[in-house]
Amino acid sequence: MNPFEQQAAIEPPINATVQEDSALVAAVLRKDRKATAEFVARYADEVYAYTRCRLAPRLDQVDDLVQDVFLAAWESLGQFRGTGSLRAWVMGIARHKVEDHYRERLRAPESIAHNDQDFVAPASSADFHRLLEEEQLRKNTWRVMMGLPEQYRLALIWRYWEKASAREMALKTGKNEKAIERLLARARAEFRVRRNDGQFS
């Protein structure tokens, strides 16, 4: 056996997952109940966990959003081309649905009383990003995040966890970039106040 044959014997076929995904999609499109159940079982936990941690503490909305993800997946399953994994395709739909939720919630008029002078010395963008990224602070960071007003919490998650720019957020919410930057500044300032008030212990 030459070296190329030996390598081929060791490595699994590169397109094995693609073939498996394509077979599952074809079965679901044929309305095979067993395949449909397998499709849901394969991705439900990951979609639920992804959605739950991004909507918390509004857990009452998680089930509806997860259902929307699978409904959208079924409706567009015929468009799956197998150029990537089926998992990545489903999670891409989940990301879009979560983003739609953020956009809808942040389009609403702000219900939080504020004064533009309230955030003269807010937590800087770099400081906030560091808090989210450092593993030892993550748990307490999210404890404070869960206590923030919804618009602040969603704005911070969208900006720092989902890595959307203020410009992207503005375009998708119909607000101007300055308004988004002010919202983020107030959200960071509120985060810092709550952390310093002892919620970060």
C-alpha cells in the first residue's frame, strides 16, 4: 500500500457528513416522519440553548422563537445545497431569528428615562468587551446583565456578543448611528453602576 492509500485508509471521507445531511434533508422533504423527528432531535437542544441564553431572562419568549427557527428551516429546506453542514445552516437561521428579535425590540421607542449627561464617564467599550471575554468574570457579568432593562441588555448582547457594529445595528433598527451609540453608552454606564452597587459580588 503506497502512502496515499495509507492516508486514505486512515482518514474518513471528507464528504461523509455532507452526504448524511443531504440524505436527511431529502427524507424530510419527502415528509418522512422519522426523518423529521431526527432533524428536530439533532438540533433542538443547541437551538434552544443558543436562543435561551440570548433572550434571558425573557424565557417566556424562547419556545416561540425556537418554533420560528424550525418553521423557517422547514419552509426553506429545499434551498439547502449542502455546501456547508446542516448544523451550521440551522444555526444560521437561529442567529437571524435572534437578530430579528433584537431589531424589533430596539426599534420600539425607548421607555427608559435618561439624560444625555448621565453617562459622562461610562464604562468604555474596551472595558466592557474584556468583562464579557474573561471566563472568571463571565458568570457574574451575566448576573448583572439579567438585571438590566431589556433595551440595554439586548443592545449590549447584540453589540458585544453577536459582534454587530453600531452602524449595523442602526441600519437594522431604522435608528441613526448616534442614537445607537448613545443607547450603548447608557447601557454600559448602567451596567457599571449595578456592578459597583454590589450586584457583581
